[in-house]
Amino acid sequence: MTGMTRYLRTEQTMAFPHGRLIAVREGAHYVLAPDGWDHLPGPRPRHAKPVSREEAEDWCESEGWDLNLLDEVPTPS
């Protein structure tokens, strides 16, 4: 894995009561979706808050996501 990955969590909504997990890698934003990481064009979502890797792992566990996904954030080309 090259480059450092940071994580963010969006605000809670009715559709996503625990928010959504976003990864930032080399300035590109990705949201965790059922089929893996989807690129989010544009700037960081306005109300997304930084979370630690441990908090991202806790979020994955509580949402039933595979923790290995945190190591599979794409590298922007």
C-alpha cells in the first residue's frame, strides 16, 4: 500500500443512521459502498468529520463491513 489513507465519517441521515465512511488518499475522496470504494468527485463533503483508523475499524465492525476494506482504498491514477 502506497500513500497514507485518512478516514472521515459523514453526518447521520435517515438513510445512513451511522453516517458513511469516507477515505482520503492522495487528495482523492472515496466512499465505502456495497461494491467497494466509489470515487467521490469534488471537495470533501462539508460535514464529514475526521476519524482515526481505530474509529474507522469500529464503524466497519458495527456496520458489518469487512475490516480488510480499509486496506483496499484505491490509489488515484
